[in-house]
Amino acid sequence: MTAEELRNHIVSGLPCDHAQVQGDDGRHFEAVVVSSQFIGINRVQQHQRVYQALGDRMRSEIHALSLTTLTPEAWAQSNHP
């Protein structure tokens, strides 16, 4: 799996304002996901929403995923590129 394929799976399963995925070995990835779906829920619940969007891929195709999840408001206040 490529980083772009992983990004596409996330955005197809979770409404996102922004999603960026990096990773070059096909099994270890870093992702930044910004979604209004994260408003009012804690960080664990936010990560669970991303995992739900990925479904069984988390068990079979992805060995490690480092997640940064943000609400649109938190994203706007951060120093993102």
C-alpha cells in the first residue's frame, strides 16, 4: 500500500477537511487527519474513527500508523504548512 492509497481510504471513510499521509515502506505510515467529526470527542475516540475508516486494513496491510488528529479549529490554530 502506498501513502496515497492509505490517504484515499481514510478520506473515503471519514469526512475530512485535510488528510496527509507519509510513509515509504508500504507498512509504516504517519498521518495527519483534520475532521469536524472529531469535535467533542477525545483523542482515543478520534483515532478510533480513523481506524474504522480503514477497517480490516489495519490488521492486514498496515503494520504501524502514527496518527495526529485535529479538529478544524485546532488545525487553523496550528502552524501547518
